[in-house]
Amino acid sequence: MTDQITEPPRLFEAREPVFPQRISGWYRRLKWRIMLGTLAIYYLTPWIRWDRGANLPDQAVLIDLAHARFYFFWIEIWPHEFYVVAGLLIMAGLGLFLFTAALGRVWCGYACPQTVWTDLFILVERWVEGDRNARIRLLRSPWTLRTARLRATKWTLWLLIALATGGAWVFYFADAPTLLADLVTFRAPFVAYATIGVLTATTFVFGGFLREQVCTYMCPWPRIQAAMMDEDSLTVAYRDWRGEPRGKKHENTSGDCIDCMACVNVCPQGIDIRDGQQVECITCALCIDACDTMMEKIGKPRGLIDYVALSDEPLERAGHPPRSIWSHVLRLRNFIYFGLWTGIGAMLVVALFIRSDFSLAVTPDRNPQFVKLSDGTIRNAYTLKINNQTGFARDFHISIKTDEPLRVDLEGTAELNVTVPPDGVLNTRVYIFAKPEFEANRAETTPVRFWVEERAEAGARTHADTVFTGDTQ
Amino acid sequence: MRKPKLSDEDYPTTGHEWDGIREYDKPMPRWWLWTFYATILFALVYVVFYPAIPLVNGATPGVLGWSTRADLAAEVEAVSLRNADIDQRLLDTPIGDLGADPDLTRYATAGGAAVFRTYCSQCHGAGAQGAKGYPNLQDDDWLWGGDLEAIVLTLKHGIRDDGDDDTRFSQMPAFGDILETGEIDALTQYVLSLSGQDHDADLAAAGPVLFEENCASCHGETGLGEREQGAPNLTDAIWLFGGDAETIGHTITFSRYGMMPAWNTRISEAQIKQVAFYVHQLGGGE
């Protein structure tokens, strides 16, 4: 037991540096692959081309803020279809719930950008300055030319990665080849440079220096996840019932843990997993690799540190084998999350398939609701918005369906044909006239249905309902 | 060497405890303290460069001299600079030809709508629907003419505006001083008949002669009105003050007229052109 503290705790404390040691193993290989995959997706996606015809951009994934369009391969989303994005966000949220309930902080440990980029930065650090012990020596020793050279090399490499990271982000918002050419010739808009600058700085600082502190001090997700997990969630844990009492091999202790500190030395979060579950742990599973390596060396069974569900602890303490992983994962809570997740996904897919590539919205003038003309005719005005969500211009015919043969015209012309520009919206004003002999002239409201029909053969059509307002006076 | 770590049990707590959960009193990271100092530094720099400390009649201006007013002025300047070309085109194009150019059509309509909301909507209504005594600009009935040139003329010089030499005047006499009550009743019924409304045919029988003597010089022999005089058409369904017997009788007895100010001294030539174009395209333009 430690001594009792006599002086009050300090208010501030410098970060204790962490020097994760190199380790290889099953989880390390999995993490390399995930890193490769996620980084490749992030850096390369903006460069994928996708032919949409002459009038639309040919970038597969493009967030065109200026024109309020989102392109994703064959899908194009307009602002009024933002529910798709909302649905994707809900799916992302439920997906996190599902993965957290089933596998604990698997997002934090494998896929979170903070983890991936920190991993990459540590890789560079190790490549330049050497492994754990070399790095500790470098920190402890006074600054020499060699220290300066190593630091400069490391920071330069970090900065290049950070620059590429910040640079890749802006390519999602503009045509990537054009923007790259503009960037290197200093003709790109200021906001592009500013975005790259900010993201380069945050990547450099977060990946190089803040690292585990982002997870511990800044990120709200670890706190939320604590509430998402239960005793059946698989999480990285130390089997203290097997490892304790720990001690060096010659100390003749009965526990399997030889207190080699391998699990602590590889930990990018700078914690000791043997203290139990803790908020700093991102379950990156590197301590599993480290401990398994050591257990194999000393001829003990693997799995002293392992993915464990807390509900298995009493079983294992009693000497029984743990229940199978599937019995933990396949439980009602996860089925509910999965059901909600797939349900929303299915709805989004259906919504994408049944949506029309043109649409009509009718807004009747409300100020004034009607105008009386000199012969007593009542005129109503409507603003029609016709969306054309395709890459080519389309011709439409406008007509109305009413009980009485009311006259309709398009801002003074009886020609009711319009052309909607490619990937555009046509705003047009339409008048409907009710002569005094029609009931619509005096009725408070008369239902009107606007039809918009494509003039090409086998044309599609759509409609919108509104009303005609008469003069009841 | 690692520093000896305190075990969780021994770590000092804040003394707060809920359901057995205790709150550690752990030190904050030092860089956090630095960010706190950085915000203080930022505040000091901000105070020097930007308006910050409130005084009795304003605030310290800051060495940059920045203000939202100046920002707005710069934005307005930038917009007018951007619009300089199209403004010139608008002025160079005869108003009748604006409709042929889609850019000018859009510019005139949008600009005219803004001008209308600022200067015209107080009387004519936000939707140009008018009000009692203020003409509806959406319908097809015009007192002084509804083609583009006529609207421009009305806008420039107003109607019955004493301050403008080119304004147009006309005034209907108050016939209460001229005619007998019975005669006014007869005229009222006759005017009702002109627009095909229900009327007392016996009373109206005396109308034609009275109308011929008193009204026809301005409203025309058949009551179709006369735009040179701004005299309303009495045969249609549109009434400036109201078309029922009581209102018509009141109008004949006391007379009524409105007044519109001349705008050529208040808004620019381009704005007049824009708002004329806007009003013309509302649905009633000729």
C-alpha cells in the first residue's frame, strides 16, 4: 500500500509522456489493415471519377455547397432530400450503439480518426527515433545535434501527413484535380487554404502531441459509451483471477502474471489494464498481443489479457469456461439495435428508389389571395416550382384539373409549356381565372390540382393540390 | 523509472459521493492551464484591436477601427459596384425592351420588388393589392393608364402632388353643394345600373339626364371613364372606394380623391424603371 498523502493534490500536472512499444500479433495486424483501409478511403475517395453527363460534375463523392448538391456515386441529393443525410446520421448513431453494446469501445480502438492518425504518427515516430527505450533515452538525454535532427525529421514527416490530411478534406468540396491545380498555383479561394491550415494544425497537434489526452479530456464519447455498455459487452480486460498474485517467475508466486509490464509498455493510452476497466482505455487490444506473446514465451496459455464479458467473471472464477462469444453478442438488446439500424437503412433505400427525378411544388399567392378584374373575373396567382434532378433539360406541360373549366395561363401566355434547365429549378407564375358565372368565383375555396407532364413520349407526370380562392363578398 | 502511482483507493477525492461513486480530485493537465492563459491573452489583444470597453456614448473603437456599420457600407458598396454594369444596361434599355432580356427582366423584377416594399407598400399594400382609396395594382383597371410608359409617368410626377410641376391634377366636385338630395339618389341608382348591379329603376330613370349634365364630361357619356382626367370607369366591377349605393352616394355628395407623391426626386431613374417594370408584371399591366 502507498503512503498516505499529506500535502494537498496539485491543481495542474504536466502530461506524463507515453512511449508505446512495438508489438506484433493478431490484433496489431488487424489494426494495420484497418488503418490502411480507412486512410485509403479518406485520401483517395475524392479522386474517384463518375461520369454524370455534360452538365454535372464527374466526381464520385462531392459536397457542392455552392450549388447545394451532394453527389455520391449514382445518388444525387438536393437540399429537400436532406432527410437521407439525417437518416444516415441516425444509422451512424445506432451503429455506434450496436457496436458499443456488443463489442465495447471497438470504434475507439480501431476506427476513430484520432486512433488511426495517432497510430500512424507513432509509426513515424518509431521509424525515426527508434522503439520505446530509444525514445525514452532521447527524451532523457540533453539536446544534441542528433536530437535536433531526429526531431526535425519526425516533425517534418508529421507535418507532411497533416498537410495531406487537411488537404484531402477540401477535395470533398470541389472538383479535386481543378482544386489541386489551383492550390499549387495559389489561385484557390482563401477558405480552402484556411481549412487546410486549420486541419493541418489540428492533425499535427492532435496526432503528434495530444494523442491520448484527446480521448481522456476532450472526447465526450468515452463517457457516453460507459452508459452504452453492460455486463455482456465484450471488452479488453485482465483476468485477475488467473494473473494474481502477480510476481516475477523466481518470486514463486501462484498467479500467471509475471509483472513484465509488456501490457503497459505497448499501451498508447499510458495505462495499466490490470487496474481494471477505466475511462482512458480505448480497447485497442495491443496489450492482448503483448501479453499473449509473453505467455507463449513462458509457456502459459494465452488470454491472460483478452476480450472478456464481465458476466463471465463469476463463471471463470469458479473454474468454468466462459460462455461463447456469440451468446454475448446475440442478445435482445443488440437485436433491437440491429433491427432499428436495418429498418432505417431499408427505408432510406426504398426512399431513394421511389423518389422521382422531377417534382412540383405549388404556392398560391396569399397577399392578396385573389384579384378582381374589371369584368368581375376572379384571378388567383400561383408560384410553381418544378425541380429537374437530371443532368439534361426537360420539357413539361402544365395543366390544371378543376370541376369547372377555369382558364389558366402562364404569366400572360396561353402556352403552358415550360423547359426546366438541367439540374435546376424553374420558378414560374401561373394565373387561374374564374369568370363571374363560375361557382369558383364566389366560393370561399375550390380545389385545384396542378399537373406537370413531361412532353416527351411516355412522359412521366406529377401533381400538386392547392385551392382557388373566390370572392365571397 | 515510473513515478509511484497512488492506488485508486488512496487517491484524494473532492468529498462528493453519490451512491458510492466518489469523485476523484485529479489535477488538470498543464496545457489546459496554458489554453486558459491563451484566452486571456486573446482577450487583451482583442480589446486593443476591436471595439470592446463600453463608454457613455459608445465604446472604445480599437486600433483597427472596425465596425459593423463600416462592414455594411463596404458590402453595399461592393454590391453597387457589382451591379454597375447591369444598372447601366438598365438605364440604356428602353423600358419596353426590358422584357426581351432575361437578365434585365430578373434584375428589374427583383430590384423593383425591393423598391416597392420600401416605398410603395405603405399605401398600395405589400402584395400591391391596394386598399380603400388606394388603387389595386394587380388588376386590369387603371385610373391614369397601365402601360409601362404611363406607369413611369405616374411614378415620376405623382398624382395631385403640389410640389411637382408636371404632376396631373383632377378633382371631382362635391355634388352635395350642387345637386338636390333626390337628384343624388337618382344618380346613385343610375351609376349602379351602369355596372349591372341591382338598382331602383324608377329612381334611376332620372339618372341619364343628370349624368349627362354633371358627370359625362369626365366619366364619359357611357361612364367608361377618361384616363386623361384620371376619371374611373364606372361600368366595371372595380371600385376605388366601394361600389354599393351608400358609398357611391357618399362619393357623389362629398367627392373623394387620392394623392400620390412624385418619386423622381426621391428615388433614382433606375429604381423608377425597376419598380414600374415590377408593377407592370404583377398581372394587370397593359
